[in-house]
Amino acid sequence: MLRRPENWLKALDRSSDNLIEIRDLMYSRGSRVIFKDMNLTIKRGEVTALMGPSGTGKTTLLRLITRQLVPQHGAIFVDGVDISSLNQAGLYELRKRFGMLFQNGALLTDYNVFENVAFPLREHTNLSNRLIRHVVLTKLHAVGLRGAADMWPSELSGGMARRVALARAMVMDPEILVYDEPFVGLDPISMGVIVRLVRRMNDALGITSIVVSHDVAEVSTVADCSYLISDGKVAASGSPDELHAANSELVRQFMHGMADGPVAFHFEAPNYAEQLLGRDAE
């Protein structure tokens, strides 16, 4: 029977090194199976990378971890609590422990940089304007953009926008910081800055970071542990060096960017010649 603690925070198991545990996870959309019997562990205080070819469900996994989606089978534990057992109040408390850096930054275009970062504080706290100013400027300083506080999202470069979004993700001092494809579309300098910030923020704040990415080189410089997801399961896991040295053909194909291998270029489709001739419609 599922546990439904009145105050789920009292049920947390902070003695374990495992902050998030995924057990026998199954999730599908219609007839398409996304995950099948997946098992995965995210350790407290580490940077964990979730990698895999496009379409393997990496972002879907993040939505399951934050219970935006509910699995058909299996369990996801945060500090020992099965999050499927949480009522609405418990779920609200769970999500306040997460900070999220979205793929495109998702800055509010009608707010300047300062107000974008201040937004979570204004929504979820009763802090005075003076304290909000202090916290926002501190977070912007941490990402090197205190001088951009009065700028508008349209005035920012892609790298700057991503850093503002990171400051906003940190402003509530979350225990778990989630990055969804943080390196996409950045120039080499901006990418280097974001990579460094991921590592520094994790170590300086003592948080746990989850990085979803398919950028092997960048992930290899920042992650303590990486999981390679393919065909609905964990195909391989370990340190970046261990994955680079793996004997699996699939792992080698992904880690070294090989065009040929177990991951096919073509999505599954009917026979090409028959489809061109229209026989599949007979």
C-alpha cells in the first residue's frame, strides 16, 4: 500500500546517498513504449548526466521525476518517498525542491532580467522588496550578469539568456537543479561558461544536478556519473571515462558520434519500394 504521509518532509530518508531512485519504470504513449523496466539511481551531491539519441525520452524522464507525468508501472523515490503517493500539497512541496533550466531558457519577454529572476520569489515568498533585490543581485552576480539586471530578454545573446535562466532556477535555493539540454545552440565560449557554471554551482551550493544532454564532449567534462538511455532502458552507466572505454557497439556509436551502428538513421517504416508503388494502400 502506498504511503501518504500528512507531512511528506518528515518521511524523507536523508541518510541514504541515493537522492532519486527509479525502479522498474514503465511508461508508454499509446502503442509506443518509451520506458520498459528502467532502473536508475541519482546520488546526492553529484552531477548526473542523462544521455541518449534523440527521441529516447530524456525530457519525458524529467517530467516523470517531477511528477508532471505518472508511470504506468514502477516507482520513483525522492529521499525514500514514492512520489506517486503524494497528495497535491505534498507534490507542491516536492516541486519547490527542484530548480529547472529549460531548453530555450523560457524567459518572460515582458519582464526585464531582474524581474525574470525575481519572479519565483514574488510568487512563492513574502520577502520584502529589499530582500528580493539582495537575493536577485546575488544570483545574477553568481552567473556574471549583475550588470545586465535592467536589460530585456530581446537584448540578450543566447548564452546570456541561458545564464539568466540559470540564475532564476537557483533563486529559490533548490536542492535539485535540472538542466534540459543546456548546451544547445551556444557558441563555444558561451558553452564553456555554462559547463563551468554547472560544475561550480553544484559544488559551491552542495546541490544535486541532473543534466539532460546529447553533447558528449561537454557532459564528459562536468558529470560524475552518466546514464546512456536507449530502447527504453539504461544501455550503460558509469563515469564518462568508463563509457568511452565501453565495449558495447551502441555505446561506442553514441560516444564517438559514429553514423553506422545499432541506432539506425531511418525511423521504422514500411518497405520503401512497396510504399512508393502504393502496395501498402491496397
